[in-house]
Amino acid sequence: MSRFFVLSLNGLTQGAIYAAMALALVMIWRATQVINFAQGAMAMFTTYLALFAIDHGVPYWLAFLVALSSGLILGAIVERVIVRPVESAPPLNVVILTLGLLLFLEALAPMLFGGQIRSFPPAFSIVGLHFGNSQVAFSPFDAFTLGSVLAVMVLLLVLFQKTDLGLRMRAAAFNPDVSRLLGIRVGRMLTLGWSLASLVGALAGVLIAPSLLLYPTFMDQVLVFGFTGAVLGGLDSAVGAVVGGLLMGFALSYVGGYLGSDLETVGALVILIAVLMVRPRGLFSRHRLRQA
Amino acid sequence: MLEVVDLTVAYGPVVALHGVSLTVQDASITAVLGANGAGKTTLVRTISGLVRPRAGSVRLDGRELIRLPPEEIARLGIAHVPQGQGVLAELTVDENLRLGGLWRRDRKAQRGALDETYELFPPLAGRRHLTAFSLSGGERQMLSVGRALVARPRLLLLDEPSLGLARRALVQIMGRIKALVTERGLTVLLIEQNAKSALSVADDAIVLHLGNVVAHGPAQKLADEEGLRHAYLGF
């Protein structure tokens, strides 16, 4: 029982990060119908920038902001420079470009920051909390991870559902042509969508770096698990991405804990296949509705 | 005043408009008539910037619109109600309507315009918070037109508003638009296949045939020309 509890807590924290990654992928998918395979590499790069700042004596929280704001900027640059020029080309073009960007960033990072594995400081202690005289496997940093992912999701929800800007962004994603006729500057909305998604990815990077350690390909598996979560959720549903990401966190934690950690990746694949066999559109997709 | 001069539009080798010229006077309704494939929709899509012409010019009060992107043209006060699928089915009725006027700065006036639209189209008011997906074809058309009016446009481009609308709803919409023409000086370019009903509300009309203007003049005069009616208008 206590083992199950420990694994669940661990799954929740990991799941929050996969959920953030899945959400980043879904935001971009909804805005531009692109799977951004460079999402993980972009987060890796912004995490390195934060570490670079810390190495140069910048306090942790400022470095945290460096990661998030460089995420915002990097997302905008990628959309403007890489995605926009092939906007009207076949979708495969942009997929190949994001794969290229992935390789580029993973090659560039060791040139700029060195290729050795680095440790990344957590914002808070990673020692489990004490309740009475028993210690649980849930640290202040885990709480911070959960809290910050939750906060970002709530902020995004408010932005998209309650503000005029969010309404514009949703309209631009659903139907660019009609949106243009309504005076919406669709290009800016798409850039902003990539920016925000990349910010969410950057957050995932800084949050998971303390436990995974930082090296140029450290986000690859997070991307794979986040992507699996996004597909589980249906790819075009933000709620689905969050639920899918959390499910991945729990499932991988149980697989790793009960069956051995080398089975985690296989476990992810098995879950994906199982769910897609039962619900090919994912758990939360409104695809059927949108086709009509 | 909207001036279209020598507009030529081609999709690859297929020429849709051959040097079309027309003038739409302020505070008037001009009907564009013609059969399927005459180039009517291409004409409005070019005016609103969705289609790039090969040659020619489109000017609103002397300002050249060609080469402006659609969103900037919309922000000059040109509202285009596209044929059929103009509503954002994933968004609610209220969100669709709000989108119409988001580019405007006058928030208070926008609120008023929204209320006005709900008064004009009671079926929409009842479905305010449902997604537009749940609307019938006629209700979607109301939403499309209502959303364009929320922007308080100077120039309204209506592409087949009668499509899917019940006769009564159409009469109501056109009545409202006529009132806006006289009260607020709205200018309307009305695309219609149903020539008879369009000529009954329009001040002027042009007839397109295979991308050429074959007739233009006061609506009443065109309606009285029997040869023209038989040849192009089908009534």
C-alpha cells in the first residue's frame, strides 16, 4: 500500500511535467496543425540558458524567468523564421523542419554550453516532507512543480476562455480565413500561440532538469512521453493533453516501480496502442464534431 | 464610394474575371447578379483581399485596397459575409458575435451592437451560450450577417445571404439592412443568384456573365428589360 502511495505521488509529479509538454504540443497542433518535434529540444535549450545564467551568478528565480522568457522569444522566432515560410506548403515540410531544428539545437547546445552532463538546481528542497515522524516521498520541489504547472494551466485557461485576446487566438486557430475577414491579425495570433506553447515547454524543462540532469538530449524522452499523453488525450483537446500527460505519469511510475524502470518506454508504447485501439481519436478528441 | 477598375482575376489558367469595373455609391445597395460561375464570389473575395487579382484596382474612398491583407481591409470597415460556412462552429454564438467587432476600439458601442443583434434575431438570443455547431443553416446565416453588422461596417459585402434562409428571415434581414443604408449610410454590395428578390431591394445592379459585366444600371431599369431577364437572370 505504501509503495503504491509513493509511486502514485511520484507519478503525479512526473505526470504534471508530461502534461505541460503535452499541452505545449497540443497548443501548437491546434494553432498550426503541426507536431513540433523540436519542442523538447527548445525546452532543453532554454534550460541551458537558465543554467548559463546561474553559472554567471544570477539568482535562481531570475534564471527561472530567463528560461521562461527565452521560451517565449524562441517560440516566436521559430514560428516566424521556420514555420511561416512553409505555411502553405504540404504539412510534411514543416514536420521535417521541426525535426531539423531538433537536430540543430541538440548539436548547437554542446558547442555553446559544453556536452558534459550537468546538474540543475531545484527551486526548493528535494528531500521528502515530514508528517509527524514519518517521511513521505513528496518534496517541497514536487509541490512547486505541481503548483507551477497548475498555475500555468489556469492562466492559459483564463486567457483562452475569458479574454478577447484568447478569443482571437482560438478563432485564428479554428478558421484563419474567416478570422481574417473579421479583422483578426492571424499571423500575430499564430506567433503568440507558438510563444506561449514554447513557454509551457520551457517550464517543463526547468522543472524536470533537477531530476533528469541536464544534457543536450535530456528532453527527448519527456517529449516522447508528453507526445504520447497528447495523443492519448486526442491531440486537439487541451483538457485531453493534461489528462493524458497525468495518465502517462502514473502509468510510467507504476510500470517502473513494479516491473522495472527499463520497461517504462515499452510501457508507454503499450498504453498508447491499447488506448488507440479502443478509441482511435484519443480520449477527449472532438474531431468527429469538427469534421461536420 | 467603392470603385473597382479593370479587375482581372485568374485561378491558374482559368480567368474568372475579365477586366471588371463597377462603382458602388455610398449609402446604396448594388446587386451583383449572374449564374453560377459568373465570377460573383470571386469579385467579393477579391475586394475583401482573400483573392489576389492579376491586374486592376479596388479603391474605397480613393484608397487602394489591392495588396492589403484581408485583416487590414476588414479594419477599414469592410465586412464580408462569406457564402455558406462563415461561422466558427467551435465557438459559441456570443463569441462569434463578439469577434465581429473586436478590432474596434469603442467597447461600449460594441456591447450595444451585440444587444441590437440579439433583438433583431431572437433565435440567436436563446442560443447565446451554445456552440454555433448546434445552429440550423438559417440560424448560421443570421449569425454570419449579425456578426458583420456588429462591426458597424461602412461597406457590407453579402455573398448569397438568401442561401438556407427562410423567406421571412430573409425579408427581415434585408429590411434591417435597408434601414441601416438610410439611417447610417451603410453601403452594400449584394451577391445574389435569385435576381428577382435582389433587384427588389437594390438601387443599382450589375450582371456578370462568365467574368464579364454584360449589363449595369439602376435596378428597376434592369428588371424591366425583358431580353436581359430572359438571357441572364432567369425570370
